[in-house]
Amino acid sequence: MITVHLRYEIDPDKVAEFKEYGQRWIRLVTKLGGVHHGYFLPSEGDSDEAFALFTFPSLSLYEEYRTASFADPECLAAVEYAKQTKCIRRYERRFLTPVFE
């Protein structure tokens, strides 16, 4: 199992636009075989930092998702929305392995 952790630097004046972007991707990750654990928007503390977590059964299935997302019209529209609204300044992606009892 692999969990993707995304850290975003967002425009604090465009939290609503980033929320729309996140809501689109929650559905799209699910559509393409992952389990989305949500987007986490600023509340207290830094006003320009947001996070997302989603999981795939394996790194190879995540790679299949990435390949599919580059051709999926809805995924491309979500990326274009972020570009047009400029709600994301930058992002970082990390791969984590969850540990359970």
C-alpha cells in the first residue's frame, strides 16, 4: 500500500477556488482506483498551506493512475482550473507507507 501526501502552498485569497479544485480531485482519484482521504484547508496557523492524502494498493497502481490522469478529460480540466484561478502556488508530493496495528 502507498499513500500520497501532497503539501500545497496556496493563495490565501483563493481558498474557495482551491476547495473546488480539491473536491474535483477527490472524485477523480476514486474514479481512477484510489482511496482519497480528503483535502485539509487552512484553519489556524499558516493561511497558505493545505494538504491532501490518498492511497493506492501499490506504487504500480499509483503509476497507472498517473498515466490515466494525463489522458482523462476531467483530470485535465481540473488542472486547467487550477492554472486559470492561480489558487496553487506550488506543491510537493511524498510517498508514504502506512503502519497499522
